[in-house]
Amino acid sequence: MKLTRIAFPVLLLCLANAWADTTPLTYDRISLAVTAGEDVENDTLISLMYAQKEGNDPSLLATEVNRVIKSAIEMAKGESAVKIQTMEYNTSPVYRSQVLSGWRVRQSIRLESRDAAALSNLIGRLQADLGVGSISYAVSPERRRGAENELVKSAIADFRQRADMVTEQMGRSGYRLVQMNVNTSGLGPMPVARSSRGMMMAAEAPPPALEAGTRRVEVRVDGTIELKP
């Protein structure tokens, strides 16, 4: 029993020493963060348009909405620079004074193009039958990726410069990089205009006046350095 009582604390001491030998020291570590940003010109115009009908017969309403959307798709296909995508389709009851008075059928289409003039003109023509849900500008993935790549280079250079400055101010001979994270800001489309105009218009509407503007693209680099003794 005496041997057991002596061996147990010795074993704990040995384990503690082994843990200390394998656990890396983490003192003299400093966390840094830098951000680089640039205003990038929007190059993609996006519009959501819709066909909507109300009445008492959902089947007839659906037929009319389908006809209008099909016609709009055919017209949009005539513009090679414009991408078109059909969106949500829904049928919903219409209540007035808590009493069912009819039905509403609606379907939307999404139009996208880097040729703003072509899409703007198409929107004007489609407004004879379609309502405009929204018009927005965005930065294309290719342009955003190119801007982000340059900003990553700039941010990393700023991070290294700041790490060098901290090392010098702390009176150390150098540092090693422990970890680094590179994060880019996600960008959604920028709203430009929204319309609630009736769908059936007397004549073709004039193209909307639009200005692309810019979007802010930012890259954040943060990390940890360990100063050399």
C-alpha cells in the first residue's frame, strides 16, 4: 500500500511533465486585422416583372397569365444580350370584408443583362402587358472576383506592414504567422426603381431612366502573429 501511495503522485507528475513538453507555448501572440475596399462600377441590370390577373375563375385567369408570360418570353428571346428566367407562380384567394370575392393569379419573370440600354428598352416594351416589380443594379461575379483578388493582395500587404510595425515597436527581432483569415463581403443587387403600375397600359411605356452607379467591395484580412523572443 505504501508503494501505491508513493507511485500515484509520481505518475501524475510524469504525466504533467509530458503534457508540458508536448503543449506549444502561446504567449507573445498578437491579433491583427486590416480591411481593403474599392468602389466597383455596377455592370449588370436586373429586373423583376410580373403578369397578374384577378377574377372569379382561376382556370381562365391562369390561361391569361400564361399567355402574357409566354408572349413576354418570346419578346425577351429576341434580345440576345438579355437572360430570362421564369420565377414564382401562385394562385391566391382575394377577400373583401372577410368574404371571398375572387382569385388572383400571378407569375414573375427575371430579366438580366450587362447591356443596360437593351434591357431598359425591353422593359419599356414589356410594360404594355407586365408590371414592374423592381429594377436593380449589381456587380457581375467576374468583375467582383477580379476586384476582390486585387483587394486581397492589398490587404495582405497591409497586414504584413502592420505586423512589421508591431514587431519593431515591441523590440523584437521578427515574428511568425500563426493563422490568417481572408473574408470578402457579399453583395446583393442594389435597388434602383420599383413600380406598382397597372399591367394593362394604353401604349408602350418609355424606357426607364437608369444610372448604374457603384458598389463597395471590401476584403478583410485578420490573423495572429507570434513575436520572436
